Amino acid sequence: MELWFSEFHAPNVKHSLRVNKHLYSGVSDYQQIDIFDTPEFGKVLTLEGKVMLTERDEFIYDEMITHVPMAVHPNVLDILVIGAGDGGVVKELTRYHSVRRIDLIEMDPQVVEVCRTYLPENASQLDDERVHIHYGNALRFIRRCSEEYDLIIVDSTDPFGPSEGLFTREFYASCCNALREDGIMVNQQGSPFYSHDAEAMQRSHKRIVSTFPISRIYQAHIPTYAAGYWLFGFASKKYHPIDDLDAKRWLSLGLKTKYYTTRLHVGSFYLPAFLEEMLMEVENAE
Amino acid sequence: MKKTVLDQRRAPIYEALERFRQMRVVPFDVPGHKHGRGNPELTAFLGERCVGVDVNSMKPLDNLCHPISVIREAEELASDAFGASHAFLMVGGTTSSVQSMILSVCKRGDEIILPRNVHRSVINALVLCGAVPVYVNPEVEQRLGISLGMRRSQVEKAVREHPRAVAVLVNNPTYYGVCSDLKAIVKIAHDAGMLCLVDEAHGTHLYFGENMPISAMAAGADISAVSMHKSGGSLTQSSLLLTGPGVSTGHVRQIINLTQTTSGSYLLMSSLDISRRNLALRGKTVFSRVVEMAEYAREEINAIGGYDAFGKEIINGDSIYDFDATKLSVHTRDIGLAGIEVYDILREEYDIQIEFGDIGNILAYLSMGDRPQELERLVSALADIRRRYRKDSSGLLSQEYIDPTVVCSPQEAFYAEKTSVPIENSAGHVCSEFVMCYPPGIPILAPGERITTQILDYIKYAKSKGCSLTGPEDPEILNLNVLTRGI
């Protein structure tokens, strides 16, 4: 018997993973949640039929969305993480002893529960005493914050479902307002490869550019995401992602990573020509 | 006489169309696209299921001009659901419902008592039939700058001064959700031998929600025009005309058939049928959710500061006899922006389209299709707009009620010999056309009214703030048509 999980990466492109066992399937108030056990990627979390993380490649995403800003900002004390109910991002962040507080705002408590049960490794640091989990709408939560955070990490699902509100001007503006004067916001920016994703990426990049004084895109290779090619947004009020990278300080922390290095940090901001062109198009429009 | 209770789970037009679909009838009749086959591009765009039921009247599907089977049953179910004696399915928008309502009771020279903040379709109907408007000054809430309902004493006064008027027309509610004391006004009208007509373009949900302002039929009004496609959820341009026990359905049907199409759209009619079923079966729950969302949004918007998302607290027992809590109106003047400016910023910068913005307010239309996450977007966008654009609010004009001077009937003015004059030189002349801000579509000037400098100042200001002004023959509104022989 062959059992496969398939996901459309584009209307005419399908990505499939062989499945050993369908471990969990449930519908929360917001979305369909599934956990699969797969031979190649280990346990896989999907939301609405889309891969969110796999045990095999989650390190790439989690390291790139956390260490890049952490190696730039000299003194991150208070962090807000949006989405990320699987705990992967929090796991990386708690490795920094200097961090004082991590607020996590997740819409769906059921995602956290399911991850605690099926992906205990990933969710292991959600109980760190610095971590405060808030359940609710992120837009509502952040509207009430003003100059409270040094770093905001937006670990959302794609912009075509319940996370749509996290790709809007009103959301980025609220993030900007919630950051201290030298704060940084990092968000997942989707993939630039298939046209549907690329247009969404351009739209949200445009909104970030018009909100933050500094806004750059960086990339990583993530096998289970569309085209295996993923982007992150680095938006900041003061620090430049390359000029203000303090490699020495970061290396002195002695954090062991599997994907991130300070050399890759710089390299990840060097983008292919077609992508530069896409970004210029919206940056110039501003 | 109490009717037998009908089964609101039925939807006769929808059911007939499903039967029709299964019969695979060969069409040698109109429409010429023949279930979409002849127009593949249209079919690809709208979908086969949709164009497949875009069909003509025929025996199994009844005929809107003279309903005897499934349309008639659908009308009976609708009248039962709305507590009316009869309900007419309408396919020309609520404009056609309003016009049929007025044409059914007014003829040339008849007086009709109405508030000035009526929709243009009401005055258009007066152009058609030649009736003369007697305007009741709707009070204006000074701070918010919105027109309110009619006070009982003002209606009494108008009835006393114009005892031969044939009807009183009431907005229930206004665009902003303000209701007059409808029950009392019905009584005043009936006691004087007049009919009471109600424009319920924004009132479909009043028939189904709990703790809502009273609906026209429940208040004993004679005819009501109900925009099912607004809060009722049916397709754009579908509407209902309801009548009470004292109105001849045969006569109203004749009036409707004067102007309504003989090719009634089954897409529109089935949408009315299915929406009525939904409202009758689930309306109570649906609208309690809408009210809950609106109340939540009001709280959140008021917590931002500077905005005033007003609600039931504005009720004053007379000109605001009741308030429709599903309406989310926000007064924006205190953050230094005109409502129309906030309306434009929301669309241009936040991709949020709201219903309208006027001089002092915006209105976000909440309905059965809304979800909390989109409300969060609206609230957050308003918070950001305040952060980015807040300025001193002095110098912003508030919306004043401008009492119109009616010189002649709208019909007389509309058809009279006219001259085009530059707008700045038009003060003192009698206007022969409409000028209105759209939406909400309430005329600033109507045919037959004297143009004043106060009105011209208002038009100039509304234009400068980006209001979309419509109505005059000259689309730029640099010129106005006025009566050649000034009266």
C-alpha cells in the first residue's frame, strides 16, 4: 500500500511526501490540523493541508528567522513572537540567556496542544519561564503595545488563510509602533518563485517598505516549502542587517547551529537578479 | 385573518430550477446563450451552474409579471416570513421597490410628507408621478453632523398643515441606523387618513434579529421597500416590496408592471428565495452575531481614542427613537479628518473598502458575511490612521442640515425649460436637477429647489474633500441646470 501526502505548491505543481502513518487529524476553531509520520522528513505538521514544519528541515527556518536579527541587535531583552505555536522559534530564542521575556501570541491553542503531544522536541522550550503564551488575535494583541519590544518575529502561515491579517499595512504599522526605537521585525515572506506567491510577497514587501526606514529581504533553502526556496523580511528602525552585524559578539556566544553562520548571514541578503527586480518594482513604486 | 403557517424550509423557485436542471430541457427560447453554450467566455467566468439557470419564464418556472405557481409560492413564503400581507419579488433594485411604492399611492399634484434625507429614488419617483414633496426637517445631531429621524411633533405639524397629503414616508432606519418612532408615525398618518410608506433599504434584518428596532410591517405600516441584497444576503439588485392589509395587491402589481422588466432574472429571484429561507430559519442567530461583532468593534474603536463609534447611547426617545446596533458608524472629525478622507485612506493604503464616508463620519457595513479577523484589520487600520494623520480638527466643516426651499414639484422642475449656468452664479435660481454625494445618495439639491449660497459652499467643501458628487448633466459639476423662468 502506498500512502502519500500531497500539497499543491502551484496550481500545476504538486509536492508529495510518502507517509508511514497519519498520526493526528483534527479541526480546530480556525483550521484543519494534521500530523504525519514520514520516512524522509520525520514527523510533519500541516495546517489546512499545507506543510508548516518537518522534523527534518525545521532547523533551517527556525535558525534563519531568529539568529539573523539576534546577531544584529546588540541587546535584545523583550521579544514578541507571532504565530509559531509549534515552538520551534521559541526553542532557538531561549538559547540566548540575555533574553528577558518572550511573549508568544498564537491564534489557535489546538496547534500548541498538538505540537506538545506529537512534536515534543520542537515544543520543548514553551515551558521556559521567560515564555508567556497568549492566545488570541495578533492584530488585537499588538494594537495595545507601544515601544515594548526589541524584536518581533512574525512566524505566520501563508497570506491566503487565517493569517491574512498578518500581511497587511495595519499589522506592520502596529508592529512598528510596538517596537522600541531600535527594534527589528523579522517575518516570513513566502516564496518568490510561483507567481501567486511572488505577487503576495511583493504586496507585503511594499507595505513593509512604506512602514519601516530599513527593509531588506533574505533567503534560505527549505526543501518542503514551495520551490524549496524561502524568503524572510528584515525590517528595522535603526540597524542595518549587514552593516550592523556583530559577528564577533554572536560567535562569542558559542551557539551551535546547523544552517546559520555569520558568513551565510551576509550571503543570504544577496539575491538573484529576478528577485532584485521584483523588489525594485515595488520599492520604486513607493 | 391568520394564515396557515407555511414551511419556511421550502424554497419553491430554487426547487423548480433544480428540477428544471435535471429535466435537461432543449432550449429553443431566450436567452440566446442557451445555458451558456453560446458564450463560453461568460460561462468560464460565471460558472456553468450559474449560467445554466439564467433562463426565461416558462410554465414550470412561473412568470414574475403574473405569478401563479412557484413565484407566487415564494412570494407567499416571503410575506409569511416578513409578517406582511403580501410580498412582491423585485428585480430592479430597491430603487424599483421605492418607486413602485410611491407610484402606487401618489399621482400628479398629490402631496406626500417625507424627511429630506430620503434616497434619490424617492424623489425620482416624484419626478415620475408629479407628486409634491412636503419635507419634514430631520433633526441634525450637532456633534456628529448626521440627519436623524423625524420627530413625532414635526410629523403631526406637517399632517396638520397638509391635511390633503396622501402619505407619510419614513426611513427605517436611516443609512446611519437611526429610527423614528415608526409606530407613532403610523398612527398619526392613519388617524389623518393617510398611508404610511417605509423605506427599509437598510432594514431587512429588523424582521429577523432579536432586540432590533421595530420593522415596518410590525409597526402597522402600509407598504415597505426592503433591500434584501443589503443585510438579507441576496444578490445585488434583488429586493422585496411588502404590503400591509389595507393595500390592494392587484393595484400594486399593475404599478410594478408599468416599469419592471418582463424578463425577470431567475438568478435574482432564486437568490431572494434562498435568502428568505436562510433568514427565516437562521436569521435570529445570524444577526445576533452581527450585533455582537458591531458592539465589539465599537468598543475597540472607542478605545483607540479620538474616534467616536456611536451606538444605542444616542437614543433620545424621539428623533432617535431607536438605533440599529448592526450599523458601525464612526465619527472621525475629532482626529482632524473628514469621514471621506478616512474612507479613501482605508481603501488606498489598507485595502479596506467601507460603505461610505461623508463629511464627519464613516460607515462600515457589517453583515452575515463578516468574520472577527477582518474586524481586527479595520480597527488596527483606524488606529494606524490616527497615529499617522491625526491633526487639529478646527476648520473642518460639520454637516449642517440645509432646509430646502421647494419652489415647484420635482416633475415640473425636471421637465421645465432650463438653462445651464456656472455653478458659482447659480445662487437664487431654481435647480432642475439633482446634486448628491454618493453614497449615501441623499440629495443636497433636488429638482424644484432654490439654490442658496449655503448649499453652494457645502458642495464646494464636499468636492474639496474628495466626495463623489453626482446627479447633474455636467459630470464635472461646473455648471448646473436651472429653470429658465425663475419662479
